[in-house]
Amino acid sequence: MIVQRVSDILERINRAALNSHRSPSEITLVAVSKQKPVSDIVTAYEIGIRHFGENRVEELEEKADQLRYLKDIQWHFIGRLQSRQSEGVAKHASCFHALDRMKIADRLSSHLVHLHKTLPVFIQVNVSGEESKAGFECSEWENNAQQTQNLAAAVIEIAKLPALEIRGLMTMAPWEAQESTLRLIFQRMYKLSQWLKDTMPHINCSELSMGMSHDFEVAIEEGSTCVRVGSSIFGTRNS
Ligand SMILES: *Cc1c(COP(=O)(O)O)cnc(C)c1O
């Protein structure tokens, strides 16, 4: 099952990239393995998947420990992080996708300095305005200078931290939106990332972590460089 699903997803990623005249090699597939057993991760690893996503620190620590013999496996932490748990992410993650406040950035950076490590990060933004979603508020960024100023200030502060490397922006689109709405949200993410690039050309912040099982093709067509796909690879979860 997993083997067939992975190859389907890779095929769909290729097609979405080519549809939008992009190279499939620009896009990283993060296989979201949260709530799934390590045996499923090993199955995906054996057919070439190297990037796995987790959203709970205890689970990340446990799985990273059990699978540490897979030297080149890369763990992406994609969930909301409590600052007291940031050490686990600093230790095990190769990338953090949900940086949503400065306190977390500061904590992560100081743990990383101790570990002599650096960590690529995506800054989470909320462009849809859904109240349940975390991230820097950017729901009206085109018309609201306060929102862009807050985001730009955070980018500048994060860029100053010694151990974090900003990759770009991350978002989660609304679960039940229609394709046209999703497309609009992803387009606004792309434009926001272009705005950052124009405003702060010295900060390399142009990647986009967006797209999940139900919307990754639209996300790729609108500029995503990293899709986080769980249930379409590993099957449905309990919650
Ligand atoms: C669970 C999760 C995903 C994967 O969702 P699927 O719909 O199973 O593909 C992606 N991103 C985040 C932040 C998640 O928490």
C-alpha cells in the first residue's frame, strides 16, 4: 500500500510541477508520519523517501531514537511547539516548519548553539484569517501595513539569531475550502514571499512550505517548494 501510494504522490508532484512549468526537483516531499508506526517509516525510507514530518516532540524523540541507524533520515517538525519542548526539536529536527513566535525562535536558537547546530526554519503565517490557525497574522497583509511590519520585524530578528536559517514561509490552508479559494490563498502566500524578497533582498527567504494531502497539487502550481503529505501516503489517522 505505502509503496504504491508513494509512487502515486511522486507522480502527481511531477505532473503538478510540469503543469506550471517548474522542475519537480525544486519540490521536497515531506512524508508526514505522525501517529504512524516506525515500520511504516522504514517502508517509505526503503523506496527512497528521506524527509519525514512529525508534530509531537515526544513522538519525534522516540522515532528518531529508534531509527537513528538510518543516518540520512531527515525529521521535519511541523507542529505547534511549546517553548519548554524546544530542546527535543533542536536535537532531532533537520527543519522546523511552524515558527510562529519570537519566544520559540529564541529558545530554539540557544539550544542549538549549545549543540553546535543550525536549523532551517519556516515562519508560519496565517493568510486565511481562520482563527484556529497559528502563525503571524497576515490575513490582510496587502492592505494592512501593521501586519507586514510585524512579519518583517520578526524576519529581521530571526535572521539575527546565530543558529536559525530562515528558509521561507509556511501556511496551512483551510481544510474545507474549494479549489478556487485554496488557489487564492496560495497565490497570496507567493505574493507575500515575493514582497519579503523585494523588501529584504539580503535575506534569503523565498521557499514556501504549503500543500497537504488534499491540496498539494494546487499548492505546487502556485509556487510551493515543500509539500507535507500524510494521509495520502500512510492512510487515515485517528484524529
Ligand atoms: C498532519 C499535518 C499534515 C499532513 O496532513 P494530511 O492531510 O494527512 O496530508 C501537514 N502539515 C501539518 C502542519 C500537519 O499537522
